Amino acid sequence: MKILLDLLDLLDDPRVTGESVVTRLKDWGVRDAATKTIGTNGKTTDFVNVLIPGRNGTRFLRKKKGDFRAGRP
């Protein structure tokens, strides 16, 4: 629960960047996290992508709408 509260505090900071979120997540043990910054006219938005694998390292791959297949990263 503490990690969730820390993450919410971090996201609530108006100066937060995608890179600082990814750094914090990796500090907490998340292996697969990345950020991408996009913007126009001097305004930017950071997108953060996080993959949290399921049990035994599996994840669900979605080939098409409604189709889930178990796979390995």
C-alpha cells in the first residue's frame, strides 16, 4: 500500500516527468518500464508504458479484439 501512495504522490507533483516515474518504478523492482515524450508548440506529454508479467513470467498477448493468448515475454 505504501508504494501505491508514494506513486500517487509522485504523479500528483506538477513537475513530474515520465523519466522520474520510470526511475521510481524500476527502484521498486519493475523490470519493463519505458517512457516517451510527445508534444507540439512547446507543450509536452509523457507516456509511461509498464509491463507487469503474470505468474511464471507469462503475459497475455492480444491478437485481435476478444482474443487473449498466453505467451512468454
